[in-house]
Amino acid sequence: MKGFLADILAILSKRERIEVAGLLLLMVAGAWAEMLSIGLIVPFIAMLNDPSIIHSNAALARVYQMVGARSDSHFLLAAALIFLLMIVFKNVLLALLYHAQSRFVFAKEAALSNALLERYLAAPYALHLDRNSTEMIRTLTVEVPRVTNALLQPLLTLASEILVVTMIAALLVYLNPMISLLVAAVMVTTGLVLSRFFQKLLEKYRGKVQIFGAGAQLWATQSLGALKEIRVFHARTYFASQFRRHVEGYVRAYRVFAFLNQMPRLVIETIVVALILSFVAVYISTPRELRDVVPMLAVFALSAIRLMPSATRMLSAVNSLRFSIPATGAVWRDLKLKSDLEPDGRERLDAASASPGGGNDTMLEFSRVSYRHPGMERWILQDVSFTLRRGESVAIVGHSGAGKSTLADLLLGLVRASEGVVRIAADSSAPGRGAAFGYVPQHPYLLDDSLRRNVAFGIPDAAIDDARVWQALEQARFSEQARKLDRGLDTRIGERGVKLSGGERQRISIARTLYVNPDVIVFDEATSSLDPHTEREITDTISGLAGSKTLVVVTHRIAAAARCDRMIFIAHGRIDGVGRYEELFAASAAFRKMVGAKPLEESV
């Protein structure tokens, strides 16, 4: 519990802690108003039973004189009005408290969700290689609401109800200590017994809810993501059954939890009613005037009516806290993720070597770079050194698993070198920053949005330049098809571009890169999933960019690689050769084995 409270405090900003302090002050005022509204019942009912008390009681006599009452009836009407105003004041105060609580909780939910997504987007790329995206989506959509609605809200409710119970208990002790202490002892004992009884059951079903809930979300994501394969391989029954198993398990576990959460209210209500009736029986059996005990019974009855929901809400809040405490740890863990946006681990080349007229015009340099995933022993790349000159095209070739895509990630600054240094030239258009990089992956992620927003990726509508969009589409050789679309740039292309062919999706991805006018463009297996005819067309498009852009083509297709100025051949995580096709063919046995020991024209 101590660690849980520390996590709760940690996710609250300084301003939010001040807001919590303000809420506590409102809670104290609300609890005081609740106590006062119940306490006024005693004199009011007493005056109704015996109006002579108005004059015999010194305090009431003074109030009688102050209000200038003309008769006892007039005074009783004034007292009724005061009592009504007190009730109105109490309810307005409580309404303000409930509004402030809701505003705080839901504002915190929005703030946590926004902060978490920003953390995920800025976290080291290696994190996304190790963690399933479904887990992060679940944290955003399930765990964050649980922290706010099932943790923060119950905590505030618990604090508020404890104050109310304390105030009303103090009033009852003042009026009748013996009966109040007896009631308190019974209620506390009942609460402790119920809490201990339900604790183990709730922990059991809390675990089941988490396991089945995560499984249901995972299978839903996989089912919709692999829809085409599911249809082709007739796997619908399997995926549907897996989802059904998890969602039914989740529903069963949550149903039991909801049932257990309602039981304490029924038990407490039964005990409280039995106590009140017992007190009535005791008072009736004693030789007292009934009118002497009616005010006291009324106070205890009203207190019981008010305390029953308080006790229920307190137990429910405690159960909710126990059920949802792990969510706080999950959210706080991800809020502590470190940003990996700046610096990106790449150093800047000196101006002489990077300038167009100076030195070797180096655009990028790898100096004895090695890489392995954090916590892993196996090296993916080892002792890689090469340079990339401004305006040239270089192909990174090798077998699958040789480390080509990891090399691309290092180029883009997505991961940091475990050893060695990556240096990039300064961007002349943005002093102090590295050269701008563009990226065309094998499977580009296209938004379920307009063609315009897919090309001008991540740019607000007001800042999009349609002329630049068309220019990028022209360079990507897609402008003609775009002009034939029903709504032009406003045409929605469907989730992941399902309304387009593979080649069209790649051309949009190329246009997306060209829109930002990068210095270096990395093509990571950009043609490997295309048919031969479309591959040649895309390769022609890439070749058409040579000279105007610095190109890095990561591929295992020799036909595409042979069009580049140089090839860097990667074998088992190391550079096994650098040069034109003929040079590599002559110098590297591994390269000859990969291409089948064929001349260039036969390999192509």
C-alpha cells in the first residue's frame, strides 16, 4: 500500500497536488454541513413535540428574541425555513464537491493518456522492438482509465466518506456516547470481517480479469490485423474461438467481482436496520415519555440512513483499490520511460568534410560501429565502417538476417550504436541540426485518411502546401493516378491503403518522403514485396532521384542494388566487401554464393 500511494503521488504534478488539497478542504466543509444538517433535527423535532422548550431553553429563547417571532408557530415556521436553507446549502456544497472531483479525475485521465502517448512516441526505438504494441494500447485505453476511475476516484470517495463518518460519529457520541460506541464497534467489526472475507476472492478475480482482458485485446487486434490471411486460410473459427475464450473469461471474472462488490451493502443494511429496531425496542420498554426519545431516535435513524451508503461506498472503494492497484504500477512504469529523441546518439561531422566544396564531401560516416539489442549477447552488427558521400547512391545488400535493417535503423538514428560512432553532416537549411533523413519501408503505414494527409504526414492542415504535395507526387510518379481519383487529394485511401495496389502504396510512401525534401533517403527493402513489373517501375523511380538526393537502398535484390553507385555487402553482421558488382563478385566468395556465381546480366 505504501508503494501504491507513492506511485499515486508521483503521477500527480505540483499543481494537481494543490488541487487535491483544495478538494480535501471542500470535503471537510461538506462533512461539517452533513453533520450540522443532521444535528439540527434534535432541537427541531423537540420543539414540534413540546413548543414550551422554545422558552425554557436559554439558547432557543435568545434565537426567538433575535428573529422577532410573534408566536411559537411563527418561530417554528422560521426554524423549518432555516433547516431547509441548511439542507440546500449542504447539497449545493456537495454538488460543487462532486463537480470538482469529476473534473479533476477526468482531466487527469486526459493528461495521463496524452503524457503516455508522448512517452511511447519518444521512447527508444529498441523498446518497441521488445514490447507488443497491444500492451501499450491496453495501458492507454484500459490501465489509464483504471488509474483514474478505479483508483483516484475511489481514493477521493474514501477520503470524503471517512470525513463524513467521523463528523456524524462525533455528533452521535456527543448525544449518546454508550449507544454510539456500541454501534461503532458493531460497524467496524462488520467492516473488517467483510473486508478480510472478500480480499482473497477479489485478488483472485482481479488476476483473472487482467489476464483474460489482455488476451481478448490481443486476439481482437490480431484477428483484424490478419483478416486477409484468416479468410484465405479459413481460420475464422480458430481466431473467433480464441477471442471468445478470453472475452468470456473476462466477463465471468468481472461479473463475480461486480457481485462481490454489492454484497457488503446488503449485509451492512441488514445489520444497521436491526440495530435501529433494537434501540427502538429498548427505548419503548423503558419508563420514558415517547416524545423524549423521538428526537434521539430520529437522529440515529437519519444518521444510519446517511451512514449506510457511506459504509457501502467505503468498502466498495477499498475493493476497487485492491482490484486496480497494479494499474498504477504499469502506468507509472511507462511514465518513467526516457525520451530518446535528443540526442539521437549520432555525432556531427566537421564543416570542412561535410561541405560540398571541401574535403571528401562526406555526408555520413560509420566508424567501427557495432550493435546488439539491450540485454542480448549476440552481436547483430560488428565493426562496421564506411562513408556516404553527398549525392551518391549506395546499396546495402546481404542475405536475410545479415543486419541490413539494423544498419538502416542506425542510419536513421532510431537505435544507438553499442560501440563505435555514427557521424552525420550538418543540415545547411537548419543550422545546428543533422542532415534530414527520409524513409521508405517495405510495408509503409498509410493512414485511413485523405491522400493529402498521407503525403503531408503529421503536418497540420493549415500548414500543408498543396503545390508541394503535387510536386512530391510528380517526383514519385503518382500524380497522374492521383488526378484521376474521384476527389483528388481529398480521396480517402482506406485503412493501411487497402484501396490501393502495393506499387501505389510505395509511391505514396516515396511522395511522403519527398514532401519534406530530405538530404538522405533510406529505402528499406522498398521493392521486395512487389511483383517484378511494379518492382522495375519503383526501381526506375528510385533511380530517377539519384544525384539530387543521397540514397541508401537496403535490399537483397541485386537488380536494384546494381543501379547504385556502390554496394556494401553485409555477411553475418560484418562488411564483407564494398564496390561495384564486378568488384564484389571478384573479391567476395560469400557474395558469389549469394548471387549464384552468375555474371551481372544473368543475376539481374
